[in-house]
Amino acid sequence: MMQLLCVLALLASAPENVTEFDLDNGIHVISRTVTGGEVEGLSFFLVGGSRVLNEDNQGIEAFALEAALTGSDTYPDQRWREIMDVTLASWNASYNYDYSRYHLKCLSEDLPLLLDGFADCLLEPELDSVVVGRMQDSQLIALQSDLNDPDKKIWLVANRGFMGAGHPYLLRPDGIPSTLSSFDVNDARLWLSNRIKSGNIVITHAGRTSPEELKELLEVSFGRIPEGGDVFPEVPEFGIERDTLVVENDETLSAYVVVKFKAPPVGSEYAAAYSTAMGVVDEMLWQVLRTENALTYAVNGGNTSSYQRNWGYMYISTTEPVLSASLMTGVFSDVVNGNVDQSVVTGVANNNRTMQGINALSMDTQCWMLGSGYISTGDWRTPYLLQESLEDMTVDEMSDALNSWAGVAGWGIIADDTLVDFNEFEPLPLKGE
């Protein structure tokens, strides 16, 4: 009980011990001082994501950053790996539609050395062709594995139906096999030279190092990064004007179905209610499709909430996709029309607040919240304010949010056409006829 009360207290307001400052070269830094521990978290955000890519170079940023982090002239591959072993530091990378992110977790005493090495890798990468080649092979294996898995590929199929031709989110930040296999160390070096500029970078921190100490460390390391930056176009709206269906044939015993639809942007007054509504949809999908009708072993609903443009979704794997899709839209229609007990809505909203609060206790999540909020809206407080607004959520607020945002839908299905008649599967309207 005491732990739960502490979590809820954390959600009461945005934290006060957060400091923002700029390095001399213009890099924006957001630091949250967390006392009582030896672990530091620091995230490096390279802003731009899919907007700086095109059909021919999608995946280049992920390739270039991974190649850079194999070592530098001062910290060559073997020495850099030894430093990782000795310090037990961990690096986690993610590449999404709006930015690339590297997160460092380490002990406070090792932060100066690791920041210096990290910055040196970005500015003076060694880019040994043999080492980079091994890294590239690993990326290709992981990428091809995902594309061979219909349970993962279905999300990309649904994107083609939902996002509309030419949308930047159709470009893959992690690349596609044809582009990823074409890159070499010269491509990586050129990309890093063009993109590692102060105006493209945001750094966030959570740990005991004070803002004054952190600024000194960062001026020595990241203060060497040249000034300048890219001008990013606004992410366009998703372009579909009517319910759409994309089908893909695959020799699989189960059919995989995903439907996507618009969700409010970060900071919208509807964001918390929409997220709650999709949590209710998730619970009801399980009840109707799994418990009552035994149509699946995997079904869920949810929404993205931190991109420049967001979406809701429903997913199922089933041997009866036509019936399942009909039941899915029935569930969605019930939630849109407010046919839900207030107790269910309150329970989902409270569960979301608690889980977000627990997740936010990690240095990794804190750094991500600070950075994603700032990049998306210009204010790091945005994710915390979203948590606050989950309190006292009502059925009417939830219904209004879905009615205001969830319109036409993009459907995707992967199935074996000898088992499923694609002609029977239609792009059903989410809110009924």
C-alpha cells in the first residue's frame, strides 16, 4: 500500500527538480536531479526521424549511429569494448518516426569517461570496415527475421492502408534489406558529418549529478559538436479519405489482422481520454473475442501517444478473420457510443496512472519522458500532465475523444488465400453503418 501511495503521489504533478540549459554550441539539455543512488541515465536524441529519410536511404541513420558506436580514433573498437566491460555500462538504441535515441546507463563515477567516448565516436568514428560489416550483417539478420514473421509484418501492411501514399512514416527508420545492404562506411561518415549538429540534438539526464556538474561534463564532450541543424517539415496528416484494406498472401495457419485509425497528437486535450478509451477497448476485445467466442489466443487494442502524428489500433491473430473483424468493430462501436460501465473506465484510467507511474521510476523512462515531451511539444512537462488528466475520467469524455478522432480506418490482413477468402474480408467502418 505504501508503494502505491508513493507512486500516486509522484503522479500528482510534474517534478520540480528539473533544470533546462543550453550548451555553448546550442544543444538543449534537460536534467532531472535524482538523489540517493549511484546510477545515472542519459539520453541522446537526434531529431528528425523519417522526415530526413527517403526511399533510397531509409535505415541510413540507424546504420550510421550503430557504426559510429563501434569505436573512435581515440577509443578504438577493442578499447571501447573493454571500457564497456569494466564499467558495466549499457547502451540502448531506438529509431522511430520522429527521432533516433541512444540511452546510456552507468555509475556516476564512470559518466565523464563514457560521455567523452560517446561524443568522440560520433565526431571521430573509427569505422573499421570489418567491424562495421559484422554490425551490418547483424542488422540485416534482425531486419529479415522481422519481415519473415507475419505477426510483426502485419503492422507494416496496415500502415500501407492507413497512412496514405508518400507519408514519411511509411519510411522505415531501421531500413529495408535493399537499402541497408547498400550502405558502406563512407555513407555512414557522410551522414554523421551532416546530421551531428547542435540544432538536431536534445540531451536528457536523470541521476545524482547536479546540473552544474553535468554542464561541465557535456561542454567537454558534446560541446565539441558543431553548430547548425536541419529545418524539419511538419509531419502531415494521415492521408486516407475512406476505409481501406491491404491484403498480403502468406503460407500461415493463422490470419493476422490489424486496423489503424487516427489518434490525437501529444498535448491534445483529448489525449488522456483517448488513451483510456483504447484501454477499455483492449479489455473488451479480450472478453468478447477470447473469453466469449474463443476466436484467438492474441488480441489487443491500444494507441501510440508520443509521435507528432498518432494512431489507435486493434489487432488479432485468428483462423476466422471475417467474424473476428466484425466483432472487433462491434466492440469499438460500443465504446464510442458509451455503452460501458463507469467502473470499467475508472479502473482502466487508474491502472494506466499506476503503471505509468511505476514505469516512470526508471532512469531510462524518465529520460525518455523528458525528451519526447520536449521534442513533440516544446515542453518536457507534457507527459506528466497527461498522467494527471487521467484522474476522474468519465464515460462521456472517453466517448467524445473517440468520436472526435477515430474516423476512417486502414485495415491490413496477412493470411493464406487457400484458407481465407480475401473477397469476404471488407474494410469495415469502425462506428458501424
